[in-house]
Amino acid sequence: MKLGWIGAGSLGKAMLGRLISQGWRPLTWNRTPGKLEGLEVERASSPEEVLQESEVLALCLHDSLAVKEILSRLSREGFQGKIVVDFTTNHFEKVREFHELVARGGGSYLESPVLGSVVPASRGELTILVSGQKEAWEKVKPLLELLGRRIFFFEEPGKASRLKLVNNQVLGGFLAVLSEAVALAEEAGLERAEVLEVLESGAGRSLVLAAKKAKFLKEDFSPHFSVKNMLKDLDYLSEMARKIRKGLPVTAEVRELYRSALRRDPEKDFLLVWEVLRDL
């Protein structure tokens, strides 16, 4: 199966690294070529070249605006017989348009947002949510199994994206609560390492704390999942809630905390919310 890849941000680069370690050499294009440095991939001169030379085209982009730009550009060529696997976390409505756009061009679109960031991506330990045609899913399943430890498949378009947004609602909220607890504990005279150890054995035990414990200890804000990406997902989620007239009072407060973190540095890890809470 000839694989093409567009998008080499932090997550995309980690996923590419995992595939390379398993013997793949995807034909790859990124808007900023420098981000491909250090990756043993074939470089394409354009997105059109990636599409033409590939049976499966993977996208891992920042948002639905970027996905729309790429798919609209490639639709001039047509997607005849191609499978587009989109790992981007998309807008809950726009993603349905992408299914239709690719289908009109003769191809199959699989929305495939992932749960997890750089470290699990590099180990092939992501959770992947997939929505789309079952036949296309069965063709790419062996590829996805190299990237994900657990994969959920749904035929209903849009379902995977809605689930991803709900997951990140919990992710953002849980890290904000952990950050507030650590900030409070330190102000009360407790040692950070001791607090984290207790939380890890008690109510704070979670994948989130396991992933962020070392970053808490080192005050490391290098990005595994950036503030701007977290806020983008919470914005999409809030739009979904408004659409169905569901109030989100807790998430609304959390969203404002990340908005404060965004003003400090949009590119840093979303753990930056801890710094915001410490300074209150």
C-alpha cells in the first residue's frame, strides 16, 4: 500500500517517526519543509504529487480550515480510488462536508482523530477513533494498528469527531483541576513531588497525570499538545454544545483559563494552564 502524508506538526512528526521505525517510507509534504528535517521520508514537491503517487493519503493538520484548504485543492485532481485518512481533530460539522467532498471525487474519507499526544504516538500506543466506510476502514486497519493500541470504528460520519471533542473536554478540564490542586498545595506549604505522588495513588490517578507528572516536576512546558490546539478543540466543543442548546458551565470556566494561557504563549504545552493558576 503506497502511503502519502501531509502534515508534520508535533503529532504528525511523532506518527511519521513511528511508521518509519516499522519500515514505512511515506511520500510526505509539509507547508514548512524544515519540519521534515531528521525524518527518513520521501519528500514531495506538492500535495498534488502526494495524492497522485499514493493509494492512501494521510492528513495530520491543525484544524478544519487547513483540511478544507488541502482537500479543496486536491479535489481538482479527483480522489478516484483513493482513501483519505484524516487524523486531524475536526469541527463536528465541517468533517461531514469532507466525507461528501472526497466521495464526490470518487474516493473514501475516514475521519480518524487520535487520543494521545507525542509520546504514545511515537510508541504506537494511541487510541484512534474512526468514522467512514467499512470497506475503506478494513483496507487501512493494518496501518492504523501500527499507530494505535486501541481502535474504535463507527460507520456514522461525524461520530468519531464528536467523541474526540468530548474526550478533550475531559482532558482539558482534568488537567486544569490537577494544576489548581498542585498550585494550592504548594501555596499551603506542601512539596510538589509529594503532592503528585499522593495524587497518583489517589483521586488523581489517570493517564493525564502519568503523562504530565515529569513535566510538573521539571516545570517543562515544551509542547506535546499545545495550548492553541487545546483551545481550538474546546472552541469546537462549545460550538457543538450551543448547537444542541446544552450549557457547559464548568467547561466555560476551563476554556477561559486556557484562553489566558494562550495569551502567554500559544505554542507551549497546555500544562501552561498551571502557570496561569499559580499566578492567580
